[in-house]
Amino acid sequence: MLAVKTLLHPTDLTEASRHAFDLACRIARDRGARVVVLHVVPPPKGHFSEVLIGNPLAGFPKSAPDVRIDTRIENGDPATMILHTAEETKCDLIVMGTHGRTGLSYWLTRHVVDEVAQSAACAVLTMRCPFPEKWSRHP
């Protein structure tokens, strides 16, 4: 069984990412682990850049009060910062969504997920969100 003390959840603040956060919290509850929620502000691309007003991660700890949740906001290349944070926090598992392609969530698209999955020193769990309709139906 995989020993999990620290989970890293990179978020692009989309609904898809929120589903992966919920999964990370369920795993953390089962294992008595903590969740590090990371939002990476990518460098400006062309004329567009992300500007944060307030702390977009402030509500995460309140949404799962029975789980120890730490939040971090970093600037830089998303894949690089995810891998750096995983190493720095000595995380055992990265839990991230694979969809959510609206606005700046472009940065957490396939190439970021692929780079993290191929380069991480720990296990990586990806969650397709939203679930395909055929899987979410009950008989």
C-alpha cells in the first residue's frame, strides 16, 4: 500500500480542478494526510496575464475542515513549479485534473499534466473532469 502523508493538488481554479481537489481530500482523510493546494500564475503570454486580486485559495481550507490544507501561490511555468513544489514539500502523491480548458486554465492542459506525470519523483493521479456521461450514469 502506498504510504501517503502529503498530497499536492495543483489547481487552475476551474470546476474540473475542484473535482480533483475533492478526490485529494478523500484520500487525505483516509490516510490521515495533508493536502497542499498550489496555484501557479503563469508568466504573461502575449498581451494577456493573470492578475490575482485577493487570495483565490482562501476558501479551500474551509471547504474541507477535517483535512489539514496548506495553500501556496507561485509565479512561473506551471509544470516546473508543480514539480518544484512536489519536491520541496516531499509530497507522496500529486492529484490533478486533466480538463478545465477555459481562460487561463489552458496552462493545466495535457502538456502540463504529461510533463508532471513523466518527471515527478512521486506518484501522479490524474482525474478526467468532468466524467464522461457514460461513466456517471447509474444503472
